[in-house]
Amino acid sequence: MISNDRNFSDTYYYPDSKWEAQLAILQGQRGGVFVRSDDTQYQFKRLEYVSEGESFTVNFGQHPPAPFEAVKQFTTETWRLNAYEGDWQVPALHYRRWMHEAFGPADRSQMPAWINDIELVIGCPFYHSDMEAGILEKLSQLVDPEKTLLYVIDWRESGWALNYPDYTPVTSFANFGYFVKEAHRYGFRVMPHVNVVAVSLSHPLYAEFEKYQMYDPRTGEKIGSRLSDEFPLHRRYAWINPASSAFRKLLVDRVRSVWETYRVDAFHLDISHFMVNNPPIDGLTVPEGSILLHQELREAMPGIVLGGEGLHEVTFLYESLARLPAKAREHPHAISSFLFSPYVLRYGHLGVPHPNRQPGKSEENQEKYKVWNARLLIMLVGISDLDPDLEIHRLLQLAGERQNYKFGDVNGDGVVNILDLTPVAQHIGIQKPDNPKVDVNKDGVVNILDLTIVAQQID
């Protein structure tokens, strides 16, 4: 959605999270015009919008493939201009149908069934041992575990954003394997954080992959995070081109090892949205390498769900989850949700204002996220966030109500009463019952403790 300010200019690049699809719509009172490209090779494009007073200009362009100095002649893709009658959904539906036929994305009906049940995402910084103190137990009493995804951030032995591509989980004190096992016992789904382009400059493998580091095609400057000298070497990391088959193999092998050991349900692929116009490696551009990386991850881990940062026509092919930007756009528009919601479930960003510290700003951001039908993300810093007097506790209660969840409601009628005691009593002594709801405390056996819990929850 472009600002309607009378004096405004901006440039949007494709494929990018600011220009997700090769489509521009100019909506009038009774209809309008739309411009689209039918390019299926993810050629790099730009849109320039300039308004001045009562008039505006829209320019469409395409970048030649890098390296630019080697390009002697260049043919751009076709841009198609059409008029329409009605609202913006008319051209958007036309484009969505073309997009589905041209790219062949996997819609959510082809994904594991649980993905369609997720209504809440909880950000979990793993550097606490709060699960030892019962954070999962307390959380399961507020929200429906079967409709909640735990986005686990700092789960690697190396720590947050350090020593990539080391994906060795924490195995001491706050044990990652124990956390996953406990989360699954309660019914939660678990999604650890992975960076799909990162190699730390201090890691021994950087010498091998430096030649594949992405760079600005105009300046030649290498791309990465915290690359300036103001950061110590161990905090800097390069962004490696996924077109490199050697890098893809390394990443797939290391992520698959985590999946085979712990059977997590999903992986968040950080920086997955970033596309840059660099020369091909092994005959592949950056977008093509990214698509192949997603394919290889899915093939290596059957049934895995992939999520990512941002969203556009490259990432929506194989990502079922997409994290929204930290700050909602000033003028959010529902067209993104209209185009991509059959394929991708959106959820909030880790960097949104913390509800306990900035409740007003947090709610303002969440209201804007609703335009995209995004799932609420709540960031838990620790078990203290679940204090009943704090804002997060209230938000979790509201989330549980939206999930039609009430702890102790065994028969699912929306209330806890004597009728919920009956099915529990009928299963006393049974281990791992067919109906998991009768094992209220999820300890693997139905006994007097489950009856006691339900009795304590009766309205």
C-alpha cells in the first residue's frame, strides 16, 4: 500500500518484502487499472512512485543480471496493463489465479494438519531454565497447547546470533531435548530459529565460504550483519549465497541432524526473504538457490513445516509460516493477505513492543497486524511474565478465550463442571489414553491427580 500523501516518493524492489508480487493496482472510485508482469524467473525489478500535488508518476523497471559490466544487451520482461471495474480484489484475484498456476505453490491443505490449527505463537528465549520451574505447565493452563506454536529462539549452545553455522543444541542445565519433550507432552508444537544464510566471520568455515558471500552488485561491498569494526569479530556474520551447493548441503545436513534427534515440528528460517542480484553460482541465481534450499530441506525432513522472515513470490512456494516486520506499515493493506493467505500463515515479529513495558504501543501494532489476519505473537522473557497482574497474562487469557479453551474442560463444551469429571473417572489407571484430554496434567497416566485438577477448575 503506497502512501496517498500529495508529496511522496519511494522505490520498491522485487522480490522483496516491500514489493511481494509483480503487481501494482491503481484504485479509483468505480474501478481502476493494474499493471503486472508474467515473469516466472524472478528477474529483479523496481517500481518508482512519485506524487507531486494532484499528479503522480509510476515507473516500472527491470535490472539486468549481475555482473552489470558483462551485460551487452538486455531484454526486459513484458508488463501488462489492464483496466477493471469494481474494487481492488478484482485484479488481485486475477493475479492470484495466475500466480497459483505459474508458480505451483503448496497450499496449507498439503501441509501437516496441525498448521491450520495454530492461532497463537509464543516467542521463547531459551536462555532461561524456566521450563524446569513449570513455565510450560503454567502456559498450558492459559492457552490451548494444540493451537499454540512455541518459537524457540536462543536454543543453540553457541548462543544467539553467534558461531553460525553451528547448530548444536544446548544440552546442559536448560536442556533443549528436555524442553522439546515437555512441550510435546503438553501438546505444543516447537519451532527453533535457524539462520539460512549466516556464517560467522570467527567460524573456521568462513574461510571456505567467503567466496560465496553475497555482495552489493553496485558497490561490491560484502553483505552480512554487524560487519563494521565497531563490533567484535565473533559478533559479525556473513550472508552466504544459497545458490552455493556446498553451503546448502552443509546447512541441510546440520538442520536435519537437529530434526532427526529432537523431532521438532518446524524451523524458522531467518533472512529467508533476502534476495540480491549476484552472478549465478552453479548456474543458479539467488532466488533459484533459495527455492532449491527450501526443496532440499523439505525432502530431507518429510513433514517438516518451514517458516521464514518476510514474504514474497520466492518464499511463499515452500514456507507455510511467515513472520511480519517488527513495525507494522503506516498504511497496511489487506492485499498481501488476500494474495498469500491460501498458502502462508502470518504471525507477529519478536521485536514488537513488549506488552508488559509498552502496552499501548503493543496493542497499536497488533491492530495493524490484523489487516493481514496475522496470528498474535507474544514474547515471553521468563516465567515472571505469567504473573496474573501483568499485561501478558491478560493477553494470554484473551488468546485462550479466542481458542475456545478452558483448562480442565475435558468434554469440550466450553465450561468446567461435574460432567468433565466423568470421562476422567472412567479412564482411571489407563496409561497414554486414546483421549489425551482425560490426562489433564499430561503425566502419561490418568489418576486421582487429574480428577483433583478438574475439580479445582469447576466454575
